[in-house]
Amino acid sequence: MIFAARGLLVSLAFFAMVYCPLSLLVVLAWPAMKRVGQKSVLTSANLLFGLRVSPFAVSVAVTLFFTFPSFWLMERASPDEDAATFALAACSLVILSAGLLRTLMGQARTTRAVGQWLSRATDIGRDAGSDARTPTLSSSQGAPPLILVGLWKPSVMVSDVAAMVLNDDELQVAVQHELGHARSWDNLKKVLVSLVPFPGMRGLEKAWQEAAELAADDAAVQNRQQALDLAAALISLSRFSPRPPEPLLATGLMSGSSSISLRVERLLGWRMPSRRFPRTWPWMFVVLSTMIVGIVGNYAAALVLTHRLTELLVP
């Protein structure tokens, strides 16, 4: 039991040694990426989300698959950890606890807001373009015009203002925008981002949310008329309703982090997108597969190297 506790302590310390430098690297690299990056990269929601959570994903993978196993197999039984190890482990616990607390508070605020919106809500069925998994609701009491709430069984809520201002075609494509968020699991992605806090990430998070709105617009539009209907919906709702902050587990049509003018401009200039398979994905798959095969084939050597790094970096 004591040996396992020591392994957990060292693993948490090593997690901090990996997570903090990687996150700092992302924070420092993001301004340079904005200056020299291509527009297609800077507006790709998946790439930006991957960049945001990559420090945490890499740190967890290294900790679970290398740090703890190497400690368990190669560490001597006599304790040799000092105060610095406890300090690093405490840093990891602070990071993880802060993320969990922020997420729980966001969930509570979302639950409270949705409860207020649903107190006078009426079901308007699925005539506005939703599917069987995602019911559409008409709501009042200060709800945003359209908003997707929930994670596993999301619901599209349509406010009384939106139902009054938008015609049937505009409402249908607006609901399809929210269903685009549902298909991309954007509410779940917001939770994951909330769980991995680090100072200085706000700019990247805002860029990802803006890109997610553009991606949902693209998912909702299949022809030029739908693009014009969605642009008209955005213009109409921006005139008639405020843009309150969104709860954590919700994503709205009039997102406070997105530029309505940019989205309208893109929709007015809409063209049929290319259907070619992105050429980067096959290469990424080949690279990742090669890395995995190489690591598995040299796992014992990787554990030895990890143990040496742990002895060097974690006192």
C-alpha cells in the first residue's frame, strides 16, 4: 500500500513536470501561430481543440503508460522522495481540483439556468428540423434565442423571441446549426476544456469557440438559399435580443465568443464546399500508427528511459 502511494505521488509529480511546460509552450506558441498560420488552420475547430487539450492528453498518457509502470517495476522499496516531490504532486492536485471545481460550478449554473428556461417551456415538436435524438423546445424567461443544452441527450431550446422573429425556413436552418454542435459534441468539448485549466489559454479557447461556430454554420448549410436564411436569422436575432454569457454545458446560435459580422459575411459569400478528403489525415494516421508501433516494440526500453527521467526530474 505504501509503495503504491509512493508511485501515485511520483506519478502526480511527473504529471506536473510534463503538463506545465507543454501548456506553457502552447501559450507561447499561440501568438506566433496566429501571425503566420494559414486561415484554414486558424479556423479549424478540431485542430484548435486538439491543440488546447494536447498538453493534458500527452501528460495523462505519459503518466499512466510510462511513469507509474516504470516506478512499479524499477523503483527500490526504500523511500527517497523529498519535499520537492510533494510540492510537485500538490501542484498537480491543485490543477486537477481547480478544473473539477470549475466544471462542477459550471454544471450547477447550467442546471439552474435551464431550470428557469424550462419553467414555462412548451414542446414545439420537430418541425424545425431536429431529429429524434434532439427535441426542440420553445422557452421563455430570458433564454437565448436558440441554444443546445446537455451532453448525452442534448436539447435545442428555441426562445419565444426567436419563434416570433424568424420565419419557418430561418428557424429550420438555425436549429440545424445547433444540431451541428450536437454532432460535433461541442458541449462535451467545452467540459473537457474546463477540466484542464492553465493561465494564458483564454485566447486559444476563444479562437476554438469561434471556429466551432463557423463549423456549425457550415454543417447547417447545404445550398445558397439556406446560407441566406441563416444569415438573415443571425441579423434578425442580433437586433432583437441581447447576447448573455452561455452556461458551460450549452452552446448557442448567438455565441458571445463569435463574430456575427464575420459569420454573416461568410454566409453571404457561400459556395459549394469541396468534397475531397483532407489530405492531411492519411499522413497523420500513418505517423501516429508508426509511433504507436515503435513504442510498443520498444516498451521495455521506454520504461527504462522514463524511470531515468523520473529520477532526474522528480527529486
